[in-house]
Amino acid sequence: MSDNKTKRQLVGIWQIFHIILWAGGLYYLFSRGPFFPGILVLIAISAIYEALLRRYIPTAYQEKAEEVPNSPSSQPTVAPIERPPAPTAVEHHLELLPQACPSCNGPVRGHEVKWTGPQSADCPYCGTNLPMAKV
């Protein structure tokens, strides 16, 4: 098929009849008949139907103009997405935490404390600032 030909599409009652032909054929294939040779027969019937329509009823088809893609210059440009800088990984020193809170004597676990800085944390039970061990 050359590039200068326009595509033709069925319109009106002929398109509806073609849809009914396919729906009925597929229903028959799935419900009763063997699928593989039957689908080839259905394709052949569809091709013969379209050929007869083209030959004897040329008004059954409407020319469909192909859409020409827009040139790159007329397409809207998308502004690049500005991403915020990647957050720096805050390193918490779990080994500096005490075993128990000096105020409430509750156990201190690294995943339960509220970190207020890289080397500063609050007790999860009473909220007091925990003293860090010296290194």
C-alpha cells in the first residue's frame, strides 16, 4: 500500500452488519465448532464480505483522512522537572545511647527513640534528652 492512498472505513448499516457477522461467528466458534479451522473460515467470509461491498456498494465506505503528525516545532515543550536535592543520610550513632533512661529507668532502643540530631535523642517514654556516651 502506498503512502498517498487514504484508508477507507465501513460506515452506517454496513459497519453494524460486519460487527454482527464477527460477533456471531466468534460465538459459534467458541460454543460449538473447532476453533482453528473455523477462525480461518470466519476471516475468509469477512474478506469476501468486504470485497463484495467495495465492488457493488461503493457508498458503504467512507474515506478516512490520515492525520499528519505535528512537526516537532509545533508540539508544546514540557519544562524539565526540577528535583530537590537528594536528602543526605543522617547517621545516628546507636552505640552512644545508654542502656536505660536516667530519668525514668526505661529501656532505650535505637529504633524507638526520637532522634533530634545526629548525636541527640529523646527517651520514648518520658521525653527527656538522653546523655550520649563519650567516645
